Amino acid sequence: MQISWEYVESSPIKIRTFLKLKGVSRRLLTKVRYRGGHILLNGKEGRKTDKMCTNDRLTLILPPENSKNSLIPSYVPLDVLYEDRDFLIVNKPPGVASIPSPLHPTDSLVNRVWGYYQLKQYRGIIPHIVTRLDRDTSGIVLFAKHCYAHSLLDVQLKCHRVQKYYLAILTGQLKNQHVLINLPIDRDPSSIIKRQVTDKGVNASSEIQQVQCLREAYTLCRIQLHTGKTHQIRVHCSYLGHPLVGDSLYGGQRHVPVQRQALHCEQLIFKHPFLDKVINIKCNLPRDMQIFIQKNN
């Protein structure tokens, strides 16, 4: 994997300073130096202390990455929404864990992406999951293809520059069509899984917009996450008295065909750090939520 830049400024600059401005960490430079990577200035091996001048071309060749912990490939087909040199975006079906765990060691979404890389005969890259979803939440998941791309998207996430929008079916009718929720969330001491709204928690912000009122007292809503806490949407909606349909953990009732929380990540927007353009990906609702909406329309 290699990334190149052309230096267009008039004042000379050291390579290490230029790379720092591009978000290349000292840790990554250490990997480049000792694990088979290269820094090329105008096609020749360069040093961090060398200076770049106008129209010089710098190429960063990243070292190959190897899978840790003997990641097992799964060859279940992926629903690929977007792919380029640096990123892979897929539609995760409900019931699939995002990452491997003792309960799901061989067929998480990460396992499937690893299998996809094997089938495509990609070499020297491993799955770097950038955004995760609960096992029973469907929709858009973003992967970086190398550690440099992952680190740059992590910065965007921490600065809240990655926009994620969800569609959810809530129990009941909202009093207001637009609600901004700012309520802190922490672990529920009575459970190893559940979260709760509590004054001692970490600030969490969700924005709910009503999309459609459904029969039988349900509401289809579009929800934007301004923070990304575990179970955030589920906890906030339950606290307001409108648990997600199917979310039995937080007070929602299951209704055929929705046998899981009716939550779907339907849009992801971020600035591509290498192409210098905005990537805007959308993903249609899964069949179970579509059928529920049709039945209650």
C-alpha cells in the first residue's frame, strides 16, 4: 500500500514535519522504518530529516499487515456498498456480530471481510473496523484497509465529523416531531450488558426526527448520533418511554416479522482523507422492517 503527495508550497519543509501535517504518527513512522515500509522522495529513499521543495513528490509505502490472533476467514458473501483503495463499506445484516468474540468466533462481520479479502487475493491488508453496530442492528459498517486510513477516520470520529443516521421503529407516538436528547449513559450495575441513563454517566447526544406515524401506535424515526455510546439509541428511546419495537432488553415488544430491535444504520457521511471529497453512503431498510412498516401503514 502506498500513498503519494506532491508538495506545492514555496518554503522547504522537513519530511517528518510534512508527514505530521498529514496525520502520520510517530508510531506509524516507526512501523515504516522497521517493518518493511519506505519513504521515497522523488522516487529515491528518503530520511525524515530530508527537506522537500516545491514540486517534490513524496511516497509513503506502508509495511504489510498481518492478521492477529489467527483470524478465521468466513466466506459468507458481503453486501458491498462502496470500495476503493483505502475503505470498504458494507451492509451488515441483523444477527451478525461486528467483531469476533467467544460466542461468535468464526462468522462475525470482521471474519466475513477477512474472507472477502482472501477471495479477492488482497495482500498485506487486514480488516480495520471503524464503525460498529450491535449484533441485531443492521446497516452500514465502515472498514479501513490499512492502519493509516483507520487512524485518520478515528480523528474524524473523535471530532464528531463522521455523520451517522439511523432508521428506527419506536413504540408509541412522539409528542414532538423533533427531539434532541442530551442524557448521560453508563452501565446498569444489575447487568453486564445493559446501559442506563444516569447522572454519573458519560454525556450522550441523539437527535430524533419523526418520519412517519404508523398504525397501532408506532412511529418510524430518523435518528442522528452526535456521540457514539454503547446502546445509545436504544437507551435514550427507552428512557423517553418509546422503546424500539423488538428491543426486549429495553422494554420493547417483539412483533412478527421484527424479532430484534428495529434499528438500521441507513446513512454514513465522512470526508475521504485521501480523495479530498465527501463520501455519502445510503442503505435501504432490511426486509423485516420494511414488512412491519407495510403492515402498519
